[in-house]
Amino acid sequence: MADKYNAETIITETQKRISNAFDVFDHESNKTVDVREIGTIIRSLGCFPSEAELHDIIAELEEEEPTGFVRYEKFLPTMTKILLERKFRPIPEDLLLQAFEVLDQQKKGHLEPEELTKYLTQEGEPFTQEEMDEMLSAAVDPDKNVILYKDFVSMMTFDDNQ
Amino acid sequence: MRAALLIQRWYRQYAARLEMRRRCSWNIFQSIEYSGQQDHIKLYNFFGYLMDHFTSASSQRNLVSQMFRESDAFQDVEWEKQFCYKDIEVPDAYAGPHLSFPLTISNVTELVDAFKNKQKLHARYVLQLLGKTWTLLRLMPNISHVCTCKHKEITICAETPYVFNGDFVDRGKESMEILLVLFAFLLLYPHDVHLNRGNHEDHIVNLRYGFTKEVLGKYQVHGKMILKLLQKIFSCLPLATVIDQKFVSALRPLKRREASARPKEAALDPDGDDDDDFSTGRRRVQSLTHGTPVRPRQELPRHSVHSGSGRTGRSVDEELRERRRLAGLSLSSDSELYSAEVQETDADEWKQIVDVLWSDPMSQNGCVPNEVRGGGCYWGPDVTQEVLDRHKLKLLIRSHECKQEGYEFCHNGRVLTIFSASNYYDVGSNRGAYIRLGPDLIPHFKHVGRTERSALQALRLQLFAHKSALIREFQEYDPQCTGLISLKHWTVAVEKVLRLSLPWRVLRAQLVTSSSRDGMLNYHDWFNQLSVIQPNTEIANASLLETLYKHHSNLESIFRMIDTDHSGLISFEEFHQTWKLLSSHLQTDISDKAIADLAESIDFNKDGSIDINEFMEAFRLRTGSVHVQDVTDGVNGRRSSAEFAAAPVNAVVKSVFDRLDVVQIVFNDADQVTQTLLLMLQMLKTEGSGQ
């Protein structure tokens, strides 16, 4: 009996979180959001999908005749499932650090902006120039003009309760 | 490559979280602003209430009639005598700019430079400048026309006319200087500079939003005269500018009236410029501004084919007089003549204006009531198409919705929302934008941290101001009075009490900084952690205090209205009366003794009158976090005296002007306007479009 109550509470709470996040981007208060904001919403709820995974989700959410909008009634069940199944889990800090270390082939302990740019705009799911610029502005140490990735990672993963 | 993929995936999530936080700050400000608008509605409800309920008991009647006193008995000619500057002497010690008329370019340059150096123009010159402006504006039609054509038979139009779109004041602390510079340019280039009236060019609104205070503070001897003259000037400002007969903003009356769902709540212009809504019961709640043309709340830069609306201003005035007469207040003699005809023609126009005031575009077709703002509607692309086509117009340009990027097209590019004040809520909250009839230009600007901090501070103040209601609500969930509630219940309670439509769950993380284990929060402690500094006062009456905090800005407006001679002081008696009326209207219970205590506690001079400024300061809430630059203005905190990051913006302004084309719409932030105007001056000089 107690268990059932808890499960329901969790679902309700989860759905309220989803609803809140959705509302933030629902500019006209009519329970729709621009499809281009879906990625932001999903990620802000604590998920780390890749771009490809995101595209799949969006494809599921779009209307048969794409209007450019996603309705809440469709978003809610999909997102609830994602959260309850804990899909797209966060990336642990040490794994992230390793990733940077892999890029740092010469084991310098830091990365040059050009190096990082090359990797992130050419490999994997490439960054746009804008994304790259934004990341650099946060990551580059202004005095030494390099990316001290160890510091960067710990700074970025320090977080509020999500 | 897996490593790259991982980093990208992680970074994108980080960026999304940031974006969410930015959006939330944004929503907070908007929400508080909208609720501030609703506050203004409350203010006007209060006035309506007064009109209905004042008794013939002499003291109350005097107070009410005093507030609504028609002081405009003079003719213009008489006023001119009043405004005469000639007897005002300029002392030798005065180091500010001297003006001579007719103005020359070097005069105006000197003026702008002086303001940049934080100097003040002497009252004599102020009155002189304003007087000339008034004279000029009285001759102008209500709607000015601009043509950008290069071939005209008789005269060659300037290639770069400038249109300034209203709402020049009430933001920042240099509204007076901005106005003076704008008027100086107007006098210098009357055919090339066009000023439109905004809803803040209205003395009632100025009472609330701070311009009145600014003027009185800067010009202690002549401030009242200056304000009166400004009132005259405002009522003469053109409503709008039509450009090339193609780019306008059209009213959209018909669709809206059909869709009107709730006449009572719909459309009370909170800034009270004018209006009415559909139910005649509200008619008396008019602006108390004399001769205010029916000015949209939106800054409609170019206007309407609705040329008949020329003289609606006067009729608001007459309507008001008629109402007062009916209510038995003091009257002026010619009211009866006009009132009858007036009522017919205006109802329609007012309704239309009201719709325009409140409406925002939406993406779906149709027309539905705008519940967020409490008035007007949301209209869809189909309405736009119908209306623009009907009037053979190309583009509707409107504003009043602050856009993060400063501008936004919608409805297939036929509607453009332009919002010119960057950093509207706080540094980095949004970008300002210019329009030229062509591609738009956007400055790039991002400062997530500070905006968010301001937004959260503003929110904390709101929470604190509702403390007793919140505690009552919390206690519903804590019947055993343990002092603890769950986070879930906290969220529900806050949502219910504050009635700000915000994503509380998302914000909770930043507002509740220390919940204990197992998700239970000690709510008394939590109030302390909001770090809101309460004024140092012996007033123990909690409900009185909370009324003060909650209705802070409205209170100030009311007091300033009572203070008709702008002395900055009101008597004990007036203070007392106001509170009695207010508490009866709000249906709170405030005893005579509590009011007397309150009055005494703030009569710092002990001379039987209360200084309004001192009063408002004494009961202002502040947050304790020390960010010297972020000073919010009471619970409806919006005016931040944060330092605008002048450097990047000025660079942008310059780059904008490098690509200057036809028409400019300029925003109204002090530094930016000054810079902009300086550059404009240079442009006008070099392009040789002088008079």
C-alpha cells in the first residue's frame, strides 16, 4: 500500500517537473513549444542525449503534418518515460576527464584552443561555430590562453540539485 | 571519435541548463512586471472605489475632491504667462550649459556634452526650451507623416528622418536630460525629428514610475512649474508617424470585439492613460490626465490609418469632468456642453485602443482573450493578413513585448515586434534593437549571472512581502505545527499565494537553499534565509506592514496624487484618510490607532506632516545580499542601477550608425541615447540636412 503511494507520488512529481520545464518555453501559454526548444527542455531535466538520440525523440513527438510545434499532451508521456526509465544518464566526472585526456595526446595537462576546436568541430557530432565560441569563452584561461581541462571539468560539474 | 562525442554531449547539456536558467530569470521579471501591471489596475480600482464610495463627510470629500481637482481652469495664454522663464536669474556660479535661441548645433552639442558630464541644465533654460517646444508642438498635427522619398517636386526630404517612439521617461535616473536633448533636436530639426507619445508621457504614470520624483528632486524651486509645462507638452505630442503610407500599425477592432469574452476584466489600461472597457460601470476610472490622447500602451511607431482619432484627447478630459460633476465634485463650467456628444463617439475608439493596448500576436490563427496580461487578446496570422490587406499596408510594427533579441518577426514577416531598451530588466537580460526598413541589427550581449541574481532577488522580495499569507498556507500542511513542510507542499503553497505563473519547481533549487534531510523544510528558518532586510521600525502591526510592502508602489502613487502642489509632503489628516479608505477598499482591518502610530513613527521632523519620500524609503524592503550595483526599486523591482556595460554597447551603436540607412528608432536608456544622439548629430551634420 505504502509502495503504491510512493510510486504514484514519484510519477506525479516527475510530471510536474516536466510541466514546469515545458511551461518555461511555452511563450503563448497554450501548451505548445517550438520544436527547436525541445532539446533544451529535455536536457534541462537532467538528461544527456546525443544529437542523434534527440532527433529520434523529436521525430516521435512531431505531428504528422509538422507544424514546428510540439504539444504538451504528446510531450508528457514521452518525457515521463524517459525520466522514469532513466535514459540518457549523466556523464560521470571521471569519464569526462578521461575524454579530455584522450584529446590531449601530448599529455600536456592542457589543450590549446585550436586543438579543442579542431576536435569538437570536426569529430563526433560537430559543434557549430557559435557553440564552439561559447564553450571557449567559458573554458579558456584568459591569462594563459589554454584550456585547463581538469579545472574546467570540476567547475562545470559542480552543480545545484537536479 | 568517442571522446569528442562525450564532450559534445556533456557540453550541450550544460548549455541547455544555462538557457533554462536564463529563460527562468526572464520569466520572473516578466511575471513580476505583469503583476505590477495588475497592481496598477488595483490602483485604478481604488480610484473607482473612491468615486463610488466617498461620503459627504467633509473630510473625506475634501480629500477625494482634492485628488481629482480640476486645476486646469486657465487658458493656454494664461499658462504661458505662468511658464515665463524671464524672471528667473542664472547665477554667475552656474557652470552648466547656457542656451540661446534659436538653437544652433553647437548649443545642442554643448548640451549633450554637459549631460554626459552629469551637469544639470538651469531651470531658466529648461523652461525656455520647454516653452518653445510646447509652442512648436501645438502647431503640429496629431499624426505626422514622414516620407523617405528622394524625389519631391518642391522640397527634398531628408534622407534620414528619425522617429523616436515614446516612453522617453520613467526609466533610469536621467529622464529629464533625455527629454531635454530630444526636444532640443526637435527644435533644431523640426522636419527630420519626430517624437511620438508613449504611455509614459502621462503625468499619472510618471507619479508611479518615478519621473515626477526625479524632476522635483533636481529642480526644487521650479520643479512643479516644469512638470506642469511637461504635462502640456505631453498632451501635444503626436500620436504616431506614418511612413510612406506603407508601414503602419493598424488597429484591429472588429475581430476583437467579436471575440471579447470578459468585458469586466478585459482591458483596463493599467497605466490609466485612458479607457474604459465595455461595461459602463467602469467608465469613471479614467486617467486623471488632462488632454491625454488615447495613447496605446504599446509604442506604436507608425500608425494607423485611423486618422479620425485626432482629438480624442479632449474628450477624455470632458468625460472626466462630466463624471466628476455627476459625482458632485468640483466642476468647471463648460463640461456640460461637451459631455453628451463625447460619450457616443469615444466608446468605440476607446474599445479599439484598449484592444490594441493589450494584444499580443500568437502563432495560431484566430483571436482569443489575453489572460496573461488581463486584457486585449492574442491575435493570429489570419487577422494580421486580413487587416493589413484591407488597409493596403505592408508591415505592422509594434512593441511593448520585451524580446530577448530586441526584435522578432512573426506572422510570415508581416508583424514586427521591436523593443528598444536593452537591459530592460537588468544588465544582460535582453538586447536592444534598432529598426531600419531593411534588415535588422542586433547587438550581441550575454551576462547570465547578474540577470539571474536580480531576478531571484526580486522574487525573494515578493516572497517576503507575502509572508503571513504564506505561513498560513504552510500551516495547512503542518497541522501539528512542527514548523516543517515537504518541498512538494512548499511548491504548491507558494504557487497558490503568489499567483505568479512561474516554474516554481525549477526555481525551487535556487530559492530554497537549505532543505533538511528527507526533503522537509523548516519554513520559519527559510524566511530568515531569504535575507530580506526589514525596515527598522517599531511598528508591530504585521498586517499593516505587509499591506505596505505589497502595495508599495500604489501607495506612492496615491500619496503623490494627494500632494497636488507637489510639495512632497502630506498632512497627517490626509495620510489618515487615505489609509482608512484604502483599508476599507482592500477589506483589511487597520485600526485608527495603528495608522496613528504609523504616522507618528515616520514623522521624523515632528512637524505634523509626512514627507512622502521618507515614508516610502522607510518601508522599502531590500535583500541582504551585497551586490552594490543591483538596487531594486521596492517589491516591483525593476529599475536596476546596475552599471550598463557601456563599452560593448557603444561599439554596437557606432556600428549601427555605420550602416545607417533610412529611419531609426531609438531606445530610451540614458547612456545609450546620449551616445546615439551624439552620433546622430554628426550624421546630420555631415549629410547636410540642416535647416
